[in-house]
Amino acid sequence: MVTNLKYGRVVILADGEYPRHGVPLKALNEADFIVCCDGAAAALVAHGLVPGLIIGDLDSVEAGIAERYSDRIVRDTDQESNDLTKAVRWCSSRGISSVEIVGATGRREDHTLGNISLLADYGRMLNVRMLTDTGVIFPEYGSCSVATAPGQCFSVFSLDGGVRLTATGLQYPVSDLLLGSWWTATLNTATGSRVELLLSPARLIIYLGHL
């Protein structure tokens, strides 16, 4: 993970389910600066960590947390975006070029789907990866080469229609496949150290399962 000169390793904690898997937990424990989305601050503090910033409309921040960390609270009342987007925008505006997002899934499927799809927007602002209890999710925007490990679960989701994909390095061959639905290029497995994707410019969400 690339670190940022002023802030070091930056992790955003969203207000979904607090992670249990070692990968997202390691990211939180090793972070130099943690941005909490609104109510997520209480869970972070309960796990013995300290928020560097708490941001959102502040409708779910516990009173004790708000008082204790009043010096690092940013209220953003924009109703056209969610708290995760507010956190990403804040990071981008401070020159932070790389973030990891944890706690963005679970609890409510509508929040989960929204947070995952928004990665395609966040990737235009900074380098971003979402770490969940099952894998890593990140955006790409056309042909690319993805580092993998043999046996690693691999899925591609296209947010744009009419895209044809050819891929190498996968257990199930993909050749000039029309990505007509979200699931069309999902549930595959990497066979080596890289998967090569060839397609026209498009907004992609890539999922790599934890080994």
C-alpha cells in the first residue's frame, strides 16, 4: 500500500460491520491516520484505536465520542452524498493520494452495493482499495494487468454496458465476452501470478478473494 507523505497509511472506516478478517484488521491496526464515517468512530474506539478524523452529517455519533474527539470532527451536511463519499472527498482535498476502505459492507445490502459501486467514482480521485472480510475490491477503467496468486477467486463487474472482455490467466477462458450483466464475468479463479484484461475503456469493479 502506497503511503502519503503527511498522513502515512490512511484507512477510512465506514459504518458497516466492523471487520473480523485479519487483512482489514491489520490495515486498521497499522494505519497512521484513520478517518471514521460518523457512527463508525464508536466501534473504532471500542476496539482500542483512535480516530484521526470523524466526518459526516453526525446524526449517529455518540455524544461521548463527539465530546471526547471534538477537536477532530468535520460536519458535512451534503444530502446528495453518503458519509463514505464525504470521507473520500476530504482525503482527496488534503492531497491524500491513496486510501484503504474497511467496514463498508454488511448490515444493509443497499449500503453495501452503493459503497462498492462508488469505488468507480473514488478511483478518479485517488488510489483506492476496499478491504472486506472475504476479499479486496478496487476499480479499473479498461485494459489492465492484475497481480494475483494461483487459486485466488477473481471476478470482474462492468458498470457500463456493451463492453466485450478478453482475459488470460483464468481457470475458465474468457474470449470476446459481452459483459451484458453484472454477473457475466464473475466467479472465476486465477491460475498464476497475473490476470490480463483486454477491453475498451469502461468502469470496472474487480474482486480478489483472500487466500
